[in-house]
Amino acid sequence: MKYFILCVLFFATFQLSNAEKQWVRKHFESNERVSEIKVVDSTKIVALLECIGVSKVYKSYDSGNSWTNTYSYNHPMNGDSVALQSIGSFILDSSYFYCCMFPKPVIDVTTDGGTTFKRIEFGNISSDSKNYIYDLNMLDSLTGVIVTVKNIIVTKDGWKTFVIYKKPYEYINSDMPTFFVDSLNIALIKQSAGSNLFYKFNIMTQEWSEYSIEVNQKENEKPLTIIGIEKQSDSVLMGAGMQKVNDSTKNIHYDLIWKSTDKGVTWEVIYKKLKDPRFGLEEVHFTDSLRGIAGGGGAKYMLTEDGGYSWEYVTLMDYIYMSSGSCAYCGDYPLAWFPAGGVFRYEDVTGITEGILEEISIIPYQTATEYHLEINDPKAREYEIIFTDASGKQILTQTLNTAIAANTSPIDLNSLNSGTYFYMITCNNSLISTGKFVNAR
């Protein structure tokens, strides 16, 4: 008996020591578009997805490892009706969801966790397809704000009633970030060619005033920008942003992490680095005061364990290089997701894929009409191959099972538009290989 226990302990220790952290894809359907995800607590997550006129609610109770479709509802898709669920949707908690629709300023609201939804329209502006929603933020279940192209819409009773204000275009013409200073004041960032200056709107007095102290760049440098914000407490805010290197380097930016300890009045850049892919940062989220994740364009992700002062880069993969995704932290697991690319979790990977790269060979080759990925594996294993275009949109998913002697699955290039395409090969939900090819027909 002691021998058996020792063997079990040795095996568990061996597995743990050989575990390697990887991004592992947690599957939704290939045609489901991720709109918004909210971490409710250390194990529970809510997700809103869009699928050809059907909005879906998914929930996870194991930190994003598995997902269940708990509710689906149809919304209009023709004529002058609202077309699609927008990325600006907001989840307050496990009961209150706010689905922003596109292109007109309309929201669908649920207060019962996605069992029923009620549509809210905002008078004449809801017929204006050029006045779409940029951002929605809720302080609690009663107080909220919607920022559209032309207006700010405020409620104090959970959208039973609301007041519409016109945005002062002379200095506010931005989409985000938006945050509540308190129950009466909303902060919006100044619109300019890169800014970290916030203006404040008072709901009671309807007055605008300058709120924060702008951090100026050094001589001969480009402006310092805040793109995304998370409130860690009533006073502490963290921000993600970027700084362009110079005018001659298009889309090459420094990664910036910001911190404020006085409700966003003053800000400090606590981290700055130039790292591929060099698109800067757009989001930052923390699971506690020390552990956090930040993300940006090109599937760039980075993790911190010291409150944001140092970071480890864990960029997802090449096949979604041009995509901008979102991120969060649930318990001990960093999460990343993309509108058309699904949800990924950063976790220890052991088991079937242990040492697999030493056992197999992957040979890509292309003919005039087809693209092939040949997988030579002496063992019987099932592989999933996901193909995307340059924007990160999934265009095809294939399954290849070496148990039935299949080692290649061709793609008809005539069915694809000209351009660059990316692929990801997984086995047992573990990433095996990524790559790309060009269809030049």
C-alpha cells in the first residue's frame, strides 16, 4: 500500500513538474461571435455571443474551462431594424446584462440572468444609424451611462427613464474609456491624436469641467494615450495604453501601463516597453491587487504578479496576429477572447500532448489550387485545424484523425479570396503549431 501511494505521489509530481503553461482554446461554435465576457467571481463567468441574428448567453462555473448555453433569443435582422449585437455590451453581474445593438443606439436588458430580455429605445436618436453606441457603463443596477457618436444618455433608475445630452464636440468626441468618478460624475477622455486628459460631466448640474491633470510627453516624443481602464477600488485605477514611436513608423507603439491612486485625477506611467507585436495595449484587468493581465492588438498578452510594475509577455499565437482581443482574470486563470476566434485560457498542459512535437512532423505544402497540411504521427490521435483570415475571423475548421490513416486535409484555394491566411493546429485542446500561407490567385 505504501509503495502504491509513493508511486501515485511520484507520478503526480512528475506530471506537475513537466506541465507547461499554454493558451488552450475553450470551444464555442465556429459561427458564434464573442461580444462580452464578465468574470463574476473566482469560478463563475458570463458570456454574451452573437450568431446570425441570435444572441446567446453562455455561463461557466469552472473558471472558463467549460461553457453551457443557458439562453438564446432572436432579434430583428431586416429593414430598418437593429442588425447586430455590438462589442460595447456590458455585464454588471450574474443577473444584469446590457446588450448594445448596432448600428442604431438601442439596448436589450435582462435583470434575471438572461432568461428574459427587454428592448430599450431612446426616442428619435434610436432611428439614427450613424449615431451608434461607443460605450456603456453601469455604476450599479440603477445608475448607468451610454456614450454614442453624438450623445450621452444617462439613467438613474435602471433605464426605466433616461435623459439624453448632446456631447460637446469641441473637446469630447471619443468612444472610451468612460468611468464613474462617483454617483453624480462621469469621466470621459478627451478626443485628440492620443490623450490622457479626462473631462468630467456632472449629471445634476449638466456641466462639463476638466477633471484630470494631463501627463505630457517628453520633448520629441509622441503623446501618451490611455485606451482602457479598470477600477481596482474607489481610489485606485489601472490603465492600458500606447505611445507611437514616431511619425515614420506606422502602427508601431510602446506598451504603456498607467496607475492612479486618487480616482483618476493624476496618472503615472508605471511600465513602458516596445515589444512585438508593436500595437500597444488596449485593456488591463486584475484578479487581486498583484495579479493581472493586459492585452492589445496582434493577440498580445502580458501577465503581472507585482501590481503592474513588471510583466511577462505571453502572446497568444501568430494565426490571429492582426486581431484585437479582450482579456480578464478568473481565479488563477488568465482568459483571452476574440470576436470571431473563441475563448482561450492560460493553463498547465499535461497528458496526451506531452512530448508530441518530438513524435510528429508537420509538412505544409501548396499547389496551384490547394493548400495542404500533412501531419505524420505514428500514434492514433485526433487533430483540429482552425483557419482564419488576416482579421482573425474563422473561415474553416477541419478534423484530422491519424487513427484512420488520414494525414492531410486539403483546402480549395479557389474558394478563398486572395490574401494572407493563418492556421492553428491543436490536439486535446493543446496548441501544437501555428503558421500562415498566402493565396495569390
